[in-house]
Amino acid sequence: MPRVIGGTVQAHREHVTAKIFDAVHRLLYERGYDGITLADVAEASGMSRTSMYNYFGDKASLVLAYATHETARFTERLDEELRRLSNPVDQLRAYVRLQLEYFDSHHLPPGPALRLLLPEDEAPNVMAHVRELESRLEGIVLAGRDRRYLEVDDLDATVAMILACISRGAESAEPLARRVELTEAFVLRALGARLDADGTARKLPRR
């Protein structure tokens, strides 16, 4: 019988699943979704393919579980950052920066760009888990509008524009810091944000 790591079967499964997800992360970043197989992941995890089937039955279910796990981790990190910030403009900056930082080291971004990287029949399953991230962005944009820091006429169009800018920034060949700077500047300018010389956001004049 294989040695149980962590003292319990549950702890052992969590340990092995973490190893599997680490392997998926590396392989997806190096080869992309179409360039890996379940056998590749098993080998990179130090497991037999038979053992891998005890955790995931096929590549699609594995990547779905990985994407769900990563989205939850990213959302936790995002929420922690947003709680530190009171101004919606600063929160929007943090949202843009964290998304681009994440994409810089992960082949599967925690957002709508996932749809472009997964098989068509699996994309809806994954996208159901990233809707929560979009709701965070919607909340930031609404707060910016209601507190008169951002100009927002159409919420859905505004959110879609921001996400498109993030996806474009993620694909750029510029260094990460420059991509963050350019994407942030474009988004804030498009939403009419007004900043003092030190970067502090000012409220917009009443219409």
C-alpha cells in the first residue's frame, strides 16, 4: 500500500492534488493545452498514469479543476488587496495590475481569456467559475460611478472594455511593468478618471 502523506487520506489527496496542479501549471505554460496529455501530467507529477486516474479521469476534467482552483486562489488574493484600498480608482488599478501579473506567469489567466485557450465544449464550464471575478470588477466600476470618480454610461460595455484591455495587455511583448502602466493609463483615461500629480484620484465635477 502506498505511504499516506500527511497522516490522513484527505491530507494525502490534497498533497498529491497540489503536486498535480503544479505540474499542470508548468506544462500549460510551456506547451499550451493542446500540447499536453494526461500521461505527461502524470509523469511530471511523479505518478503512474493508472494512479492519475484515481484523481482525474481525463485532461478536460483536470484542467477544469485546475482552473477552478487557480481562480479561487486569485479571487482570494484580489479580495485581500481590495480590502486594503478605499478608493475605487485605486481598486481598479489593483484589479488591472493583479490580472496582468497573474497572466505573466500562468498560461491560463483567471478571467474571460480562458475561453480562448480551452476546447469549445469545456469553456462554458470554466467560465461559470470566473464570473465571480467579473462581479468584483462590476462592483468597483459601480462604486467609481456612484462616488463620482469614474464616468460610466453602460456598465456591461465598460466592464467588457476593461477586460479586453487586460487581455490585450497580457498579450503584449512589453515588460510586465510597462504593460501594467500602459493598460492602467488607458483604462483610467477611458473612464474619465482625474488624478492629482501624486496619483491621488479626484472626484469628477457634478453634471
